Amino acid sequence: MSYDELADLYALQYEDYSDDLDFYARLAGRHGGPVLELGAGQGRVAAHLARRGVEVWALEPSAAMRRRGEAATRGLPVRWIAGGMRDFELGPRFPLVIAPFNALMHLYTLADQDAALARAVRHLDAGGVFAFDLYNPLQIDADAALRLEGRYGRTEVYYRQEHHPATQRLTTHYVIDETGPDGALKRRHNRLDQRYFTRYEIERWLAAAGLSGRLAGGFQGEPFTATSPVMVWTARQVS
């Protein structure tokens, strides 16, 4: 799917999201740069790392997201690259490759997943780390009811979710109501499709690519449990 139509909504929802920033900054401080970010979106993580002096190569397929990212990181050591995770070829290798904030949930098929992971591994330095975070699927609570997601000035965002366990898919339908200065209401609809992963599916996926993964249930290294909100993975090549 393309984020071009979701760029404005994404900016409203996640501009201030910061739960993962220190985690990726610690990794960048430990392993050095440049850092390759897959699915860099609007530059939220890239900007955070770059402000700390880390060079970032930001890969993003959506032109609308890249435009926002380029504006957000202007003057910072961020190199924006148009492209998707499945078929990029950059040349250099990186000590750290990251895919923050559920970026891998846009790999919908086994072929997509294997191709993306092979590309990530191909771009890793010897001893490099691939790090990413994903929803914990045990915490999915989708009942198809329309809920208020948030109010952003004159904009209200509502959503409902459809959970498809047989295909491990989560579809989120957004209703965005914008009230103009004259009181007129403008409504638009967007849809977000995601494919979620289970714990041992990820372990097998990493192992098949020659990586050994470490799982945490939070960005401070908390143990993973059924009630953890996220799965936070760091993976290295098996020597």
C-alpha cells in the first residue's frame, strides 16, 4: 500500500510519538553510523538520530512522506532515498539497520518478507545489527466499533479495525472530520493494511537468514510477556 494518501493523517497522529527514540539512539551510539533506516516515513527517528550527530540513510517509498521527511531533516546529516524494502541496492554496508514503528508490517507475503530481510542482511557490516519493533499481536483488540482516535485542532479522527486472524492481517479504517473556519464539515476516509507477526515466526525468519535475534517486551529491555505492548528485536549475524 502507498502512504501518499495517509501522509497528512500520519503527521497528525505521530508527530509527538517518542517511545522508541531513545532505544534507537542508544543503538546508534553503541554501533556508530551511518545508520540505514527502512521505511523512514516523515523522518521522526532519522531526525532524532541526526540531531545527535549520526548520519542516517533514510529509505522511504512514499513521495508524500519523503517530502515531509526532507523538510523535517533539512540541514541535518540525513540522505533520503526513494525506494522500498524489498529491492533496494545502496552499495555501502552499515553497522546498524533499523525498521522502526511497525515498518515491517507492510510486508504482506512470505516472498516480500524474505526479500526485505535478505536486502537488510546484504547491507549489514560484519557484526552489524538489524533492529526493529512490531506490535505484539497478543494485544490486538479489534471489535469493529468506531472509536475516537484523537482531536487535533479542527480535525477529529475516528477509526475502526478489522482483525483477520486466518491471514494475520489488521485493517484500520479511518474517518477524518475537518471543520473549516466557516463551520463546514469535510469528511474523508483512509485505510491502513498491516500484516502482523508472531514471536516464533520472527525467530524462524531471522534464523533462516542467518541472524540470531534477541526479543524484548519494551524499549528499555523489559522481558517479553503476553501483555507487552510491543516486540522489540535486535538481531546479529550468526558467526
